[in-house]
Amino acid sequence: MYIPSSFEVTDKEALFDFIEHNSFAVLFSQKDNLPFATHLPFIVDRENQILYSHMARVNPHWQDIDWPGTINCGIKVK
């Protein structure tokens, strides 16, 4: 995704702080060639720079994601 330099945040600690304070995100993918989204809680691992989450097995979203791969998430601001 293109991010104009005026909106780019390069301070990782600021990003981690933001995620910790706004940990509810939306996971985006496609299902049957249509947009599909699931709201999920996320935890950030600062040391390894990894986001962790959990999705219930009954949620069909996990079956439509090509694992492993890049996943797009949007953080919901409180």
C-alpha cells in the first residue's frame, strides 16, 4: 500500500504503543471473490516484531487465507 511520506510512521515504539492501546483490528481477505473481514483482538510482541491473534474455529475466515502469507489488518481506533 502506498503511504505518503507525510503519513509514514517509522518510530516502531510509537507503532507498538498505538497497537497496544488500540488492539482490536480487522483482518481483511477475500471469500468467493468478495471482501471478507473479521474483527479480532491482537497482541504485539515488541521483541520479535510480531502480531498475534486468535480466531475461533467456527469462523470460516481462517479457511480462506493462504497460509503462510501476508495478511492485511486495519487497526480500529477507540
